[in-house]
Amino acid sequence: MKAFYVYLLTNQNRTVLYVGVTNDLKRRVAEHKAGLHRGFTRKYNVHQLVYFETYPDANAAIAREKQLKAGSRQKKLELINAANREWRDLAEDL
């Protein structure tokens, strides 16, 4: 089964957020890091993955991408911070 991903990237100073969608997260993040595509992420050096979600089909992933893009920066930061808290809580249990 093919998975689709909605992801958020930031730059080193965490001043910029980028929302994207892909069917190959590892490849796409590598493309951002390498600056292969002209545009926003290359211009602002946005290539640090800070969040992602997995979806079973492209339509669901695209709908979520649009929802995140329409949301405020604060909502995106809250999403990132909540996911990081969950990860820290899981790591503490190990």
C-alpha cells in the first residue's frame, strides 16, 4: 500500500515554515536539502523536517496540506510542539 505524507519544514533559525505533500518523504526531504528545485525552500534554506503525517491516499493528504496552509503559523507551531511532546514522553518510557 502506498503512503502519502504531509510535512512541515523549517530553516536553521526556525523563522520560516513550509508545508508540503509527497509520496516519498525521504526523497523529498533530500531534494529540499540539496536545493534541487528553485523556489521558496531553496531561497530561505528551508530543509529541516519538524513534522509529518501519513495518509493512505493522495486526496486525503492534499486536503490536509490545504488545511494546514490555510491555518495560522501559531496553529502549525502548536502541532509541531504537541508532536514533539508526545515523542519525548515515549522516549522517557524506554
